[in-house]
Amino acid sequence: MEPLMQMLLESQRAQQEISGALLQQQVRANDLKEQELQQVPKSRPRAADFIPKLGVTDDVEAYLHAFEATAAREEWPRRQWVGLLAPFLSGEALKAFQDVEADIAHDYDHLKRDFESPGAH
């Protein structure tokens, strides 16, 4: 019985060594993967991932409110809001955007006031 016990103990030690080696290998693989992920530049979500095109019958005020909430949540710089919003405009809102003077076209608050004026809906 003693030789059998000796064999079982040796077998158990060998399994523990293999398990330890596999665990160390997995830890190394995880470390390498984490280093790889840290080196890959994180891409920012695109506006199109969050914003639908403004429909002709959509409420412009509600649309702008949703845009502002999305822009704030995604931490888009306010100075970029007009550029992010412009491709999604249509109808009267697009016309209002096109009618804005070039030197204030980057001013979201001014653009929003133009949208909310009576002719922009």
C-alpha cells in the first residue's frame, strides 16, 4: 500500500506543479494583453453613434435638447458642437445653419437661438 501512496503523492505534486506553471503562464498572458490594450489608442465615439438625422417633422427644440444631453454625457468639447451637429441637420434647421454668418458659425449658442427663432421651425 505504501508504494501506491507514494505514487499518488508524486502524481499529486506533479499535477500541482503543472497547475502552478499553467497559472503563471495565464498571468503572463493577461499581463501582455493588458499592456497591448494600453498601447492601442482609445477611439472616441463618433457623433453618428448617438445622434440620428433631424427629420423634417422633428421638434427642433427637443432635438437640440437631446443633442446637448448627448454631447455633455460624451464630454464633447462645446467648441466642437456645431461641427458635430451640422451633418445631422435638415429642413429649416439646415437652412438656418447655412444662413449663419461664417464668423459666428462655430457659436453653438448663437446657432441655437437662430434655430429657435420663428422661421427656423
